[in-house]
Amino acid sequence: MNDLLKQELLKLNDLDLDAKVEAFNEVRRFLKENSPFNYEPVDCVQWVKKEQVEANDYNPNSVAPKEMELLHISIQEDGYTQPIVVWEVEKGKYEVVDGFHRNRVGKEYADITERVKGYLPVVVINNERTDKGDRIASTIRHNRARGKHKIQAMSDIVLDLKKRNWKDEKIARELGMDEDEVLRLSQVSGLAEAFADRDFSEAWECDFDDDVEAIDETSVL
């Protein structure tokens, strides 16, 4: 980046918060328009006020309070590592396609709201994907693509954390489990071998999206 461009960008620091955020969004949009990856929504993460983002009315996914708190912890400790996927309903108004629970955390948890100054990170889906059928399909794909975890993999993760001197309580909190689950996974090595080709049922999934996006931000992001 040449010095002249750097100096022009530094001038944005003199703006008030709202004007500065919009100026940086405009820069990001310009960069995306001229990027070799301009088809990819993730090439342009923007920050918009939380009041501009609304949940959709068709998301089939739900997260239990335990997983919701884990998503909060994930964003609290690691920051927003995944933006909320939205479509622009009209100028300055967005509806969630994926990230329903990341959206909730940014609005409902005071510590996160304060840290991100009442804004949320979003990526806007491509214009040809804004039909409601396309959006519903996209939401379901995002949910299902998070997949399931194998018994052996989960057991290995728990045992590895124990070798790192993590207590069961900490493992349970960080992975969104209860301590009985941690105990079972600690003892599961023989059982896991017998069921090596089987997935957990959905009850064992950590779905972070709504970030909870499970070992993924385990994923709840």
C-alpha cells in the first residue's frame, strides 16, 4: 500500500463513529467490486447497526440455552470469527440467512453489544440468491453442512484436553457439555472402536450458528 493511500485512510480516524464505520464499509465495497474474488460474499464483511438486522421466519434450527451460552463464550473469548450471512431486503435493512444465534448474541448480551458498539458483522449474499426459496435452501444448507462428530474424534479431543491438565468442569464449559458427558467420552475408547463408522445422533451435535458452531467454534459461531 503506497503512502498516499495510507494517509487518505488515516484521515478517516477524524470522523465520528457512524461516519467512520460507513466510510470503511464503502472502502470494503469498492475493494470487493475490483477484487478477483468479487463473486464471494465473504470478500466484503461490513459492519451495520444491530437494529438494521432482523431474523428470518423460517430457520428450522434451534439452540438450547447451554449451547447459546457457549456461543456467547466463544464470541466473548475469540471475537466474531464468522460474520452473519444476510440479504438486503431494502436499502439499509437486512434479514438473516445464516447466523441467527450470532445475531442474537450481538443484540442480547450487553458485554458483546458494548464491545462491538451496537454493530454486527455481515456479509450480503449475491443478488441472484435473494428469492425466498433460495434463501431457505441456503439457510438449511448452512445448518446441515456443519455435520456431525464421530464418537472416536470427540473421545480423542476430551482425552487430549485432560492430558493438558484441563479439569472436567472446564472441558464441559468450553465444549458445551455436562460433566457426565465428559466422563462418558473419557471412558469411551473401547466403545468408540466398536462404533467407529457411526455418527452421533443430533443430540450430540454442537451447532454454532447460530455460530453454536461446535468444535467448530468449539464452532457456535
